[in-house]
Amino acid sequence: MAKDAGKQSKNAKVVKDAAQSAASKAYVRVIVSERSEKTGAYVFREKIIHKDKVKEFLASQGQ
């Protein structure tokens, strides 16, 4: 019998998943607290950005 062309070995799946997870680890979640103008309470804003751009993002938030 011929092997099914659509099947992948378990090792091929692991390599594919590892490559995807390595790319996703390059992103981080940044949480910034700021005061609400309406209520005066703290508001937390979240953003997912690339880890190389964290300093730029935080510098722009401090204006």
C-alpha cells in the first residue's frame, strides 16, 4: 500500500510548532497605567508589541 500523502510524521509537526512558537516569543505584552481624565482612577492599557520596540513604545508614552 502507498502511504497517504496528506499525513505528516510526529517529528515534522514538532519542528513546525517549534518554529511558530519561537516567532511568537518575540512579542511581549506591555501594560501601562495612566489616570483617567473623567474619574481620576487608574486605567490600565495593554498592548502586544515586538520586544525590540518596547523602549520606543515606553518613551512615546512618557510624553
